Amino acid sequence: MLASLATWWANTSSTEILWLSVGFGAQLMFSMRFLIQWIASEKARASIVPETFWYFSFVGGAMLLVYAIYRVDPVFIMGQATGLLIYSRNIYFIWKNKQ
């Protein structure tokens, strides 16, 4: 298995490794929103969606959209673009209600 990994690493361009890093980083950012929501809900002992959930959603979704565009994956692109509209709208409501 280590030999296969070493072969893959040797045959993969640094650009591809960079994009894989972006993809994994984006997925981590996107997943953080669930951790934050879980912690907030545990503290409140009720289902809570904290404001930071939407910021992580937006940043993670934007990063995943960039990665999907690089991969030229129309299904992934459509899903992330649609999500960004929803996240943006929720952030707009949050900011509007703070004024």
C-alpha cells in the first residue's frame, strides 16, 4: 500500500496536489458548521442554528464551488452555487436584523 501511495505521489503534479488540498480544506470548512451547530445545540439543550453556521456554510460552499469549477463537475457546481444563494440570503437576514 505504501508503494502505491508513493507511486501516486510521484506521478501527481504539484498543481493537482494543491487542488486536492483546496478540496479537502473546503470540505473541512464546510463540515465545521455541523460541529458548531452541534455544540450550540448541546449548550442550549435545543436545536439551535448559530450565526457562525451560515458563515462557515458560505465560506465552505464558496471554496467547494471553486474546487467544483476546477474539476468541471456540473452537478457539483450547480449544488454549491444553489447553496451559496441560500447561505447569502440567510446572512443578509442576519445583517438586516442587526440594524
